Amino acid sequence: MFSQYVLALGLVATGSLVAAGPCDIYSSGNTPCVAAHSSTRALYSAYSGSLYQVKRASNGATSDIAPLSAGGVANAAAQDSFCAGTTCLITIIYDQSGRGNHLTSAPPGGWPGPGTNGYDNLASATAAPIYINGMKAYGVYIAAGMGYQNTAASGTAKGDAAEGIYAIFDGTHYNGGCCFDYGNAETSSTDTGAAHMEAIYFGNCNVWGTGSGSGPWIMADLENGLFSGVNSKNNAGDPTVNHRFVTAILKGGPGNWALRGGNAASGSLSTFYSGARPNGYNPMKKEGSIILGIGGDNSHGAVGTFYEGVMTTGYPSDATENLVQADIVAAKYATTGGSSPPATTSTLGGGGSCAASHWGQCGGQTYTGCTACVSGTT
């Protein structure tokens, strides 16, 4: 165990983050990843394939963004070069597990999306810049109307089978809409009944269950309800969690499930609930689709930012998850890193300066406007 812990913390300065990535750790715990998504880094030590695809508005061309090296941070410079002079959207978030469980624009379901033919809108490729170990990367910034899904995923839990899910979110970007989820959902993109979902929810929606304080909370979307524990209304042990970078964990097996969470930038995990299923949710009837940023019926009123997440087969141990958290902390998620915001260069109309305050929304480009980033200017 000690040697695995040391491997999980080994950092080098070449863009290769760890000797053992999160999915290597899950595999060592006999609960391997069946889906692994990240726009920021590789989640296996040996992974050097594509992380995500961007499409530019100027001519419709696409480009796959890979890590700088195997096991490393995404090559943000390649994206910046490809998207210079135009805007880019994230069209595909690739599955690193090898199962082909890639995420693309969510199709219409119980709720149609605002995009072409009822599909959901795609996320901007530059709206959520951050740094990992001092190197620039981009998250997936979800606004209302945006969402991703794979309705024909391979290897994900179905029925009452056990699974584990973790994700890293921006703890300051959320709302009370339904539902900013990542995890297991319906294949039809419609509400097929209680217990047909098992996905991490993050936000402060209080229509169903709640935690303590005013939120945001890490909860479970099990369909027809957001749950913080066995009680359908409130679990005082599920705290408000608003770290800038949040680690959120949900795992479920026959008759039991758990919620855990912590600060993705420092410290350890806490368990917010572990125990019996709510009434009407045992056994589970999971369908195995994968969603990001939406509810199982394509409800798309929520907002949030996603950096990385995985789904496993089998019920991960707390010890395995603790090692994954150590790896996440060692990755050094941060809002600042190898470069600084540009000097203020413009004002909006006759008003005050806006360049520095909006620099982060432009991924570090020189910013000369206050509405949108187009080659650093508007």
C-alpha cells in the first residue's frame, strides 16, 4: 500500500503528472475504470491518446487535444494555436478507458435541447482555464442548455450492479437548476422511473433532498429525486461544499451506497453518507448511459464546470478512493500558474476597466472586450 501511495504522488516537471493515475489506482483495487473523461489530464499513467476534440467556428475544422506526454497534462498550447483568431467548442470528450465511451452533444429526450434538431449545446473550449502542476489546461464549462451523453456505453453498471464514480467540479460554479450530473443514466434520455439513475449531482437545488447549510451539496441523482442520504429530504451530515476545486464521489452496490467528498486541492476525503438505499430504490435499475451536465431526461437548466471523472465496475473501497484523492491533490489544481493575466488594455464604453477581470474567461489571451473571446478581442 505504501509503495502505491508513493507512486500516486510522484510528480515530474515535463507534463507527465504521476506514475500511477486514478484509473491505475482503481485497477489496483480490483475496481477498474470503464469510463474515464478529462479535458485537463490523462487519468492513466500510460495514456497518451486524445483527451477531447475542439471545433473552430471559422471553418468547422476539428482538432484532437492530447496530453503533453503519457500520463500528463493536456496540451493547452495546441488548442490555443488551433483556436487563434476564432472561437472553439468542445465536441467530444474522449473515454480514456479504451471502451469507446466518448461523450458528445446530448440528444433530445424528455426535454429537447436548444441546439440543432433538439440536441444540447456544446461547451466553449476556453471558458474554464485552470492550471495543473503549473501548466495551463481547460475545464468543461457548462451553462444552461449544454450537456453531453453516451446512450450506448460499454461496461457500465446495469441493474443492481456495483459501481463507483468520482468527479472534480468547480465548487463556485453552480445553481439550483436540474441537474448538473455526471454518471449513470437512462439510455432513452427520458425518465423511466425511480432507481434508473446513479449519478453525482452538484449544486444547491432544494426541490428534493438537501444537505446542511445553503449548498452547494454533493448528492446522488437516482431519478425522481436528489438524495443526500437515506432520508428523501435532508441529511445534516452532507455539508455545504464550496471549495474552488471539489472532489465528489458516489458509489453504489446491492442494498448500499455512499457519498464522499473533499477539497481537490488539499486534504483528505470525508464520508457524508454510507448505508441503506432510500425507500423505492432497492434494488436499483441502472441503465448504463453516461451523462454530463444534464439530468437523465435531458433536463438542462443547471450549470457547473467539470474537469475530470471516472466510472468503475465494482464498489471501490474507501482506501482506494483515498489514494485517488492523494493523486488528485498531487496534480495541484490551481487557478494561477505559469503565466499572469495581461495588463488592462481597454474599457467598455465609458465605464471602468474590464480586461484583467475577464482575462480568466479567455484562457490567458489578451482581452480587449467584455462579452466574448475572439482571438483575444471582441
